[in-house]
Amino acid sequence: MVGMNSPDDTDPMDRTDHTGRTHRTDHLELGGVGITRVTEYAGPLGMTPATFLATDSEETWHANSSWLAPDFFDPDTGTVNAVVQTWVVRSEGRTILVDTGAGNGKERPYSPVWSHLRTDFLERLARAGVTPEDVDLVVNTHLHVDHVGWNTRLEDREWVPTFPNATYLIAKDDFDFWNPENNHRTALGRGNQNVFEDSVAPVHRAGQVRLWEGSHRIDSRLRLDLAPGHTPGSCVLTLESGTDRAVFVGDLLHSPVQILEPDHNSCFCEDPVRARATRRRVLGWAADQRALVVPAHLGGHGAAQVERNGPGFAIREWAPFA
């Protein structure tokens, strides 16, 4: 997910979301690995399902509106709801952040909803028991505007790493693709303008970035693998500990509708063919392993176990986050 229309004049970090529920930092343990959800934004995208997904799925959205509403779909307006969130993963003594949201004070001329935000995200992170100095690793599943913003913060008019003791794990394919020096044409056009300069390059200059290729083993329980399609260097983080399994899929999924009908891509995918193939492959593994699927933008329960269902998949059980 990249750009949204601003829902109203309310601060997007108001302590209640569009359903009126208070934001919480929810926690789950899987095989000795702690997973905590910290929400930066919850609300409408200002986009219809037909616009949001690259193929027409209006019928599916309306047929399932009884459970898609209100967390994923507003049937009154016919528009999509979603969240921007960071997953805090604690494994083998280290604190890991999976994606860092939109960030504060960023100039986003072509993604205005993310421009010059003033949010209490770091306070929310602190309520989850994490200070910036506590973070050991940051995983950017890809380098879109709403996944790297809190990589940096502004100090004395300079963008500096928010997490001074962290190593930032970034897939080399995405680093090269989004580096403006390489002049790649993108599906976003100018939607990601300034993102590399203010949220990626500063941590690279600080010597805190580790560029990886193919796969990267974090520890005995956690592994990063490329999952290209949404972007060239999109990746998934797989958790395997004892009998427990989970996979953090970033923007491989934006909506549970893409579980039911995995051939639906978001309008932000760089390579639609590869995105569909990757989504089916990862969902198939998750169904066979009974792994928890943890996307970046699902509201409500935030994650789910899936199972095979004809040509697609179905939600077997929601996670207990909500």
C-alpha cells in the first residue's frame, strides 16, 4: 500500500480508529518468539475495490461484506479500509522491527496523506516496551513510502537513523531498484519520490544497512527470502520454531480478498505476473504448514491461518490479536 486519500481532518494517529475502538499493542507468542503489533494508522483508503485491486473483484467484496466490514471494507461508501503497522518480533534475545510505517515530517508531494505527519508512533512503540535504542534489527519488506518512514527521523534539519543500534536489512534488488541514480521506471510514477533520499540513504551512509540477496538467515528461527512481484526486492520473513510457523508477507497481501482470490494484485505491483505467482506460492506453503500469515496492512485480527479451497484459499482461523 502506498498512497491514500486523506479520510478527514482527524489526526491519523488519533487514539481511536474508524470503528471507534482504542488502538492497542497486541501480543502473541509463537514457539518462544514474541510478536507485538504497533499500529500507526487505521482507516479508509479512499479507494474502491476495483481501483485498489488491479482486477475487478467488486462482486467478491460485496458478497463477503458481512465479515469484511468494518475492518477491511465499508459497504456504505464502497471503499477499502486498512492499517499501517509495525510488527515487533523478539527472538533469541534480539528486538526486530518488521517495517517502519510512514514516519514523521517527510515531504511527500505525490503521496500527500503521508506528507509532514506528526504522530505518536514512537510513544506507541514505547508502550510496547521498545525504545529506539532497544532495536537490534529493522526488516524492510520493501522500500515503499509506508514501509520505511520511521527508518529515520529529523534532528537538527538532518535525517538520521531512528534506531541508532540497529542493522537495517534491505534486499539489494529493492535498494538498487529504488535508488534514483538508476533511473528505473516504476508503477508508482512519482509516488515514492524522496523516500530513498530521506528514509534509506541516511541509514546506508551511517553504515547501518546490510544488503542481502536470495535469502538471509537472521537466527535459528527466522529467515528472510525474496518474494518478488510487488517490487523486485519484496521479501517475506519466515518464522519456524518447534511446531509453530508464521510468515510475515509485507504487501504480498493487502486484503483478505486476495486470500480468497489470489490472482488479484494491488494497483501498486511492479510485476503483476510474478506477484500472482509469488502470492500463490507463499499462501500454498502457509496452508500446507498451517502457518500464520501476517500481512502489513490487515486490520482487525491482523493475521490468519489459511487453507486450500479449490482454485484459491480460505481463512481457516483468525489470529487472536484483536
